[in-house]
Amino acid sequence: MNIRSLVPLLSMAVLIASTPLHAQAQRKVPTLAELTSGSPDQLRPETIRALQWFGKDYIYIDSEGLMHAEAGGTKAPELLMSQSELLSLLGEDAKARPAKYFLPFQLVGKDKGLLQLTYAKKHYVLDLKRRQLVSTFDQDTKGEQAFLLDPTAKRAALVKGNNVYLAEGGQLKQLTTDGSATIVYGQTVHQNEFGISGGLFWSPDGEYLAFYRMDQQMVAPYPLVHINTRKATRQDLYYPMAGMPSHEVTLGVYELKTGKLSYMKTGMPRDKYLTNISWAPDSKEIYIAELNREQTRMELKAYSPSSGEALRTLFVEENAKYIEPQYPMRFVPGRPKEFIWQSRRDGYMHLYLYDMGGKQIRKIGDGNYDITQVYGYDEQTGDVFYQAAVPTPHDRQVFVNHKNGKTECLTKQEGWNSAIFSGDLKYFINTWSNATTPYTFNLCDARGKVISTLLDNKQLAARYKQEGLSAPEFFSFTTNDGVKLDGWMVKPANFSPSKKYPVIMFQYSGPGSQQVVNSWGIGSMGQGALFDRYLAQEGFIVVCVDGRGTGGRGSAFEKSIYLQLGKLESQDQVATARYLASLPYVDGNNIGIWGWSFGGFNTLMSMSTGDKVFKAGVSVAPPTSFRYYDTIYTERYMRTPKENGKGYDDNAMTRAHNLHGALLICHGLADDNVHPQNTFEYAEALVQADKDFKELYYTNRNHGIYGGNTRNHLLRQITNFFKDQLK
């Protein structure tokens, strides 16, 4: 239920749903509908679909089917399997399902040599090398809530009706029986926090299945009303709000040989958070990062999967403000008694190599920067490959740290670099971009030498210039209280320093988030700041500044907002507006601000400080009081309302009487993350404060407010509102 996740997900849309770019003749500047409609003519980068390693080689999907290429060879990529061949192996008629692309799949099995896909309400497993069908799981996938193959790919765990089942040999065995709306098995728990993205965990040998059990009987149901039918329907969400009773989670382990089901004896209190589940390489122990509800103390504990008994505590981490474990133990290949742990205990995210007794062997990373992703550990050399926010918090580079402590940067171009390493760590595919350059895919060796360029999107870069779409520019300034803030700015294509322009400020501002990044994912809606460039073409300067509380600059900067969400964040946006107003080309009387989710909250807070620097604002899907938001996220930063009543009481609703400027507030009526209650209650507060405002509701739309023409409609309302108010 993490509200910081919304804008990053929107930014990733270019990678997930991009359309190949077709050469186009020069034309007039694009319209908003053209930029948001999903038409083939949109300005989207090409990407390589399903690009991943297959042994020492790599595979991907194109219009021919599943392609195969040698990493170190000189041969051109070859067709590994066509769509029609795939359907034939499945026993299906290719003519019955014509498709442009190969069916979506994932590689599974111990050596990632098997292909798993879902088709016609069945799950299939194929051996690609032998072109053989390995397994078919033909239970109807309708209503399936989770599905996970074991390491052998011959068995699977699945969830239906909130109960766990074991599928093997065409048989379906029910492992739990009391699943219901309030007793939930085998699914994500703790509101999707702590990096949790599922609730099923197979042991490496496939002999044990661990799964979450979430009891939410003590959580007060929150009703959402869906009105897409003649008779409206009610959906009860078991949503624990800050300070209220939270759900209780346990971890069950089913032993396949004996049929024994044990629950790990995690003890009291029952509302602690069980996060970052890991199995020992030999399957003899299972590990849980246990976090108290205050999120100030984390214990990494080992349990016996057979008895459920706690065996030992490997180590404890404590912090006066909060701890946010995001990653499970990462065991070192070939060294089953060593693992890597990611922690921000020294103020930045670094890596720590431990033995199974909880003794630290080695620290990886020792500077004022975050290690943001771990790619692999070479058991032969001791080399550790990772991504880090270097040389600035807004960049990402790929590094190798040697056993002797020496570190080398493997990527050379400034901007945002990410890597997919081969299984033997001899090669990696580097995806690189920056704020002005769309994605380039390079095949590299383990020293960072570029072997070949797979895709470079040069045509798109040229077309942006051809269309006259201005590029983002980075800047920094220091506030009156001595805080250095970083931002980006998009100016109109025909910008003249002698003119004065209205400004639209976009921000997200949520804890740990980053919007000021040197990546093609930059922008209020991602996509190379395409929406922001559109606004610039309409005559606005568009600005984004990451204030205090945002990520990439260490724990001290992020945790400065502790117990006072919205206070410093809004002060920093006001400071940004004052700084912009001092620039000779900015019309200081016509500055607007907008944001989505936490950004919507901070929009309202920033317009209600009493400083009166914003003439207009748009708030989309905002939490207006954190008393209405979930326990896990909110209490991490605010503790409970009982402990921190003053902090909770400084919110958008209590500031309603100070609202200055024209306001448009938008919300989806089926928002199960930030409930419409937030906007309803805030609107009432504005009415009682005698403040004028406009509301826009989207029927049956969730927190993302999308589907059909919805997103285009929303962005047009935002655009037109600012054109009406700032010009």
C-alpha cells in the first residue's frame, strides 16, 4: 500500500508498454491526445521485449518469435522458437490465436533453462533446449490468486479462495481450509511494504513450502462502493489505519514428505512484521527479518522448518527513528555459510557479508552513497557486482568490488545505468539513458568493455529535436535555512530570457522517493518528461524539486521529516517557488503546483502554509490526513496518533482555512490505496472554511486513475486548469 510507489510505476510504463517507433515525416507539435493515447505515432522509445539470459547466451522476443543470441560469438541472432511452434508444443492450434508476439513467459528451474507460461487457463512448463513439454497444470486459473513452481518445475503451489493448494501429477491437494476474506493465505502481507511481493516460498530442494497466513479479523473493514452495475456493490477492505488494530501474520511451513504443517513460533507481540523470508541453501533453516510495530528494532532470526522452533538470532539492528528492511538474505554461490545483507545502518545503503553465526566478514561500500541493487557474487574471485548512486544521487553506475576492497566502475557514460548479468557473471547487458537520451542497450563483458550495441534509439532522440520538444535542465539552489535542493526544469522551445513565463511545479516529495534523476524515466509521468514537455510547448516552464525527506541523499536527509510529514516538504516547495520567482524570466505572480498521491498531499500542504506563493494547484488522489492511511507506512514516519497527536494534527484538513489559490482536486472513486474518504472529508473542511475549489471524480477508477480514455481526460483537465488560472 505504499504511496511512494505510484509515480515510479508510471515512470516505468515506457519499459513495460512501449511501442516500436516507426519513422515519421516531420509534422506539427504533438497534441496531448497523441502523447497519451497509446497510438503507434506516440513518442516512445523502442525496447527489447523479454530480454534475459539463457545460460551463457541471451534471448528476447521480436515479431518473429523467441530469438537467441550468443554473448561472445559473432553469429547473428537466430530464431529459437516461433509462436506457432510454441502453440503446437502446447497442443493448441496456432490459427486459433494469431498473435504478433510470442506469448509472455518467465524462465524457471534451478538453471533457468525452463520456460513457464500461461495459456487458455492452464500453466505450462517447456524445456526450450529439448523443445519438450515438461509439465502441464490444467486446473482452471480463473480466480487464482497466486501460483509458484517449485525449483524442479514439477510441482506448484497455488492460492484460490485464500487457501493454499499443492498441484502435482494432475492432482490438487488442499493444504489449508480456513481461508476467507479475513484469513488470507499465501499472498502479499503488510500492505506490500518491505519489498514483499508474494506469499509463497519454496525451499531450494523443493521439499518444503512456506507461506504467509494473515489474520485480519481484528481489522475494521473499510467499504468501497462500486457503481458499474445497476445495483451498486460493496467491497470491504480490511485496511488497518494508523494507530488502529493491525493484522497478525504468521509463517507456515508444509513438509511434503510427511504432510506436516508447522507454524514458526515467532512469539509476541502478534502484530510484529515478518519480512524478507529466506531459505538456507540446504533447506534446513528458514530466516525471518522480524520488525517491531514501531519499526525501530529488527531481529534476523533462524527457524527450524520442521518444528517451527526459533534456533538463534543472527543479529539485531536498531534505530531511534525507523528501520526499513527491503531485501532478504542473499547467499553466496558455492559458499552456503555466507550471505550478503543490505542495510542503511551507517546512514547509506551498503552491503555486509556475514557468516551463519552472525559475524560480519566484510563491508562493501563505504562512501556517502547508496548501493541500489546487487547483481551477483563471483564465488571464484570474490567479486561483487552492484549498482550505486554515483557520482551524484541522481545517477546510477555499475560497479565491481574485489575481495581486496578495490572498486571499479564498469559503466562510463553519465546518467542511469542498470545491468542484467549472465549466470556466470562473464557478461552483462547494460541499459543506459539520461534525461536527454533514450535507452541504449549494450552487451558488455565483465570488465565493462562494450562488445556490441543491441539498440540505441537514436531515431527517437533525433525526432524529439525535430518536434521542438525542450529537454530537461538540471539546477540547484540553497534555501534560506541553508538546505541545498536539486531540481530539473523544462523551458518552452522558443524560450527567451527576456520574457516572463508562468511556472508549473510538479513534485512527489514522499519519503525515500526520487523524481530528480538523470534518466529517461524523468518527468511527472515518466517517459522522458513527455507530459512536461507538452506543458512547456503550451508556454509554461515546468519545474520539479526533490525536497527534504526524499531519497538518494542519505538517512539524515530522508529522516528529517520524522514525526512531521508534510511540514518540511511543503516548506521546501514554498522555498522553490520563491527561488523561481527571483529568476528574471519567471512570472512570480503565476506559479502553480501539482502532484499525485503523496504529491497531492504536499500540494495541499504547500498551498496552505500561509505564504501565498501559489496561484493555483492540482491535487490528485491525495491523503489529506494520515490518520486515514495504513499502519505500516504511516507509523514508520509518524508513530501512532496517540504518541504523536501534534504531528498528525498538522495536515491538509486542519490547514484548510489557510488554502490560497485556485484548487482542482481529483480522485478515483474505487481507490483502495488512498480512499476517497480523504478527498470527501477535505472537501467538507474547505466548505466550512468558505474556500472555493473544484472537484473531479473518476467512477470505478483506482489510485492510478487509468483505463480507456481516462488518463488522457485527466491530463487534459490538469492542463486546461493551469491554462485558465496561470495565463
